[in-house]
Amino acid sequence: MSVICLALTIYYLVVILRIILGMVTEFGRIPWGHPVRRITDLLGKVVDPLLRPIRRLLSPVRMGGMNLDLSPLVLLIGLLVIQRILC
């Protein structure tokens, strides 16, 4: 049971890191070859398979001239609920 709890915690942290690095790459205008961009892309390959179904169900929220993607927040809440149930 503790292995599952550890895996959920690590995945939770990976999702948070993906969110932060995604904002840095978008707002910081990081070029495509930069190592931060590569790490963000790698984390996206781990996180995006769970985000895609949520994004299909939940459209982005319009905020002025930009869209706010709430799917990572839904995923984080889901991970916390699963962790509370199992651990």
C-alpha cells in the first residue's frame, strides 16, 4: 500500500512541476532547444495522457485575452481524493 501512496505523491509532484514549467516556457518565451523546454516536453509525455480525457470534458475558461486550462487542477484534486481513499 505504501508503494501506491509514494507513486501517487510523486505523480502529484510531477503534475505540479509540469504546470510550473509550462507557465515558465509560455510566459518566459523559452526557445525550443532550451533544456527547460525539453524537460517540460518530457513531463508532458508523462502527465498529458491523463489530462487529455479531462480536457475533452472540460473546456478552457476564457479570461480576458487568454484561456485558462483547469484540467491540471481537476487531475490534482482527483489524485488527492484517490490518495485519501487508498492511503
